Amino acid sequence: MSKDDVHGYLDLDKYTDSYIEQSFPQEFARAAPESQPVDQQGLPQQQPQHHGQVKTASSITSSIAGDSIRLDVPGVPALPLGADPRKMCPFCKRTFTYPGSLGRHLDLKKGTDDHPADVILLMRAEVKRRGDKRAVQERRRQRSRAYNAREDVRQRNKEQRRVRDRVLRAKKSAMTKFTNRLGRPVLQPHPSFARLVLYFLPPDKWPHDPPTLETRTQLCSHIADMYFSQDQGQDEFESVMVKVSAASENWQTLEDSVKQDIWIRELRRAAEDALTNTSLFELKNRDTWISKEAEMAVANNEDSDGEGTNGDTQAQIEQIQQQTILSADQQLNDDGQTQLSRAPRNIRMKPIAIPPPAPPPTSMPLETAIPVHTTHQTPIFMGQLAAAAVASNVEGTKPDDHDHLDPQLMTR
């Protein structure tokens, strides 16, 4: 590369061959022409091949000139002799290991006292920044579409979705099964005051000793907040408050020992009604229990929604019905040629309510009364069906008996 080529980037009065030789002695010596050694016979010896890039004086100048930092900008201080312009900051004289570190240093220090912003903007004007974010995202989406359009990828994704859906259904079924194990306590028509306290108050508000008048005040306040916040209804709220009033009055007439016995008995009953046969250990480790149930369901190839073999059987039935329709769709005409029926497909006709047999007219043969419990009809049968309907009306059948017929079939 000549001096004219890099004059716009470098001050070539400083970066001469002597300067490059002093700054990069090994690269300069490697780039200098050497006499090729010869063997004893006078033939040139084969030199070892360098698989990597060999730096020369011209390549060093080219790398300096092609760097993203311009040094021909007015206001850039001169570097000391022997300094690498790609790794030394011209303002603070700090040396870096990589040229990219110098670029980041200039961007971070831009605008400070020792690093003027306008000069650094000109020095970094030709830096290749990252591309447009939207364009990059669009290219990534195109690559994703091209990858997902492959047949093997589609089949693999389909199989993964099928397995994932099966696992999710199994987990949902296991969660429902665990929830159904818990009880659903009900309130008796004439409950005790202890039962009302345990039924409406949360466990963290249960009293340690048998409930008192203070507990009644807390219970009434909680019931009022619960019913009015959930909009349960005024009638139900009044019914509950009547039970609370009657139970509390009866509770005050009991002795302390009786209250203690009733309180302990109601505590046990409340725990049984809520947990049934579920232990506290199982309640704590419910996630593990649900995961094991789901794994067992998937391993046994069970469909958690109860559609396992039934779904396969239903699919086979639909396939057989479709094949039957297609086979019935081809009929032979009088000339022995194949023609397609014009009757609509996939239409199941309801049975026609024809009255008990009456002597048919002479113009209507008895053979035309063909059963109509098929899923597909031919044009010939459509005409016979219409004639049978007319004949039944002539014999006194009410018009309402044929209201359920398909109008399209009658018009054909």
C-alpha cells in the first residue's frame, strides 16, 4: 500500500519504514527479502509453509490504516515514538491489549476533560456499529421459519407437542384427583356453637380454649365481611346469623367441662371432614404425589381425560364411515359406465314416519318402498323417496309427519 492510499488516515511523516522497523522489528525482519537457501546440489531448499497470516510491512500499514479509529482528525495529540496507535489512547496515553479495548475506552471517556467529545466523534465516525434491531430480528425469524418448515423438524415438533400435551393432561388429572381426596364439609341444620366457630373462622383464628363471647363477636364480624364481600345474599346471611344466635345462647348454658369435651370432639370432626383420608405429610408433599401420579399415567399410556382407546376407536369408526361413503358414491348406470352421485355427502337422513301399510295405488309399485336408513342415497333412490312421500300423503298422512325431511333432498 502506498503512502497516498493511507494519507487520509495516518500522518505518514511519523509512520515511515524506519518507524515501523523500530516499532515492529520482528514483523519487519520477516517481511524483508532474504536470499533463498540452497542445498549441496545448488537447488533451492523447500521452505516450511506458514498456515497462519504472516505480517509484513505493508500489512502492518494496512491494518493501521484500516482501523476504525481515524488519526488524521484535527485536535488529536501526537503519540510518543514507538507507540502503537491501535492500542494507545492519544489523549491519556493509556495502553490497551486489544484495539477494540481502545475503541470502548474512547466511547466511555468521550466528553470528559481529557477526551473531547467532538474530536472522538470524528475519530470514531467510521466505526461499524451493529445492524438495525428490526432487521436482525426479521432475519432471525426467517431462519426460524426455514428451519421449522423442514419435514423432519415438523415431525419432531409434532411428537414433542403430543408428549407435552399428554404430560400436561396427566398432571391436570392427578391434581384433580388429589383435590377430590379432600373433603367438603357441610353445616348441619342445628350445629353447635363450636361447630360454627370451626366452620367459618380460618384455623389461624381458632381459639385455644373453648369459644367465649369474645369469639362470638369475632365470628359475627367475620361472617358479615365474608357474605357481603362475596355477595352471597341477604337471606342466607340472616339464616346463618339465626343459627349463630341460637347456638351461642345454648352454649352459655353448658358447663366448662362439657364445653371442653364438645370443643375437642368438634376439632376432631372438623379435621376428619376436611382431610378425610389425607395425611398432613401427603398434604405437604402434594407436588411429589401429583408428579408420581402423572408419571404413572404417562407410563401406562393413559389418557387423563378418559379418551385413551376411545379416541382411537372413534377415529377408526370415522375412517370406516368415510370409506363407506366413498364406496357408495360410485354407482353404475344403465350403460355400464361409472357416474358420481350428485346427492350431498356426509348427510345422515332421519327415518321417515310412514303409517302402517295401506294398499298402495296401482301407479306406485310396492318395490319402491325402499328402506331409508342409509347414510347416502343415489339419484334413482331420491325420486323413489319423493314418490313414496307423495303416496303416503295421498293415503291420508298428515303433512307434519314429513316436516323433518331435508328440503335439499326433497328438491332433488
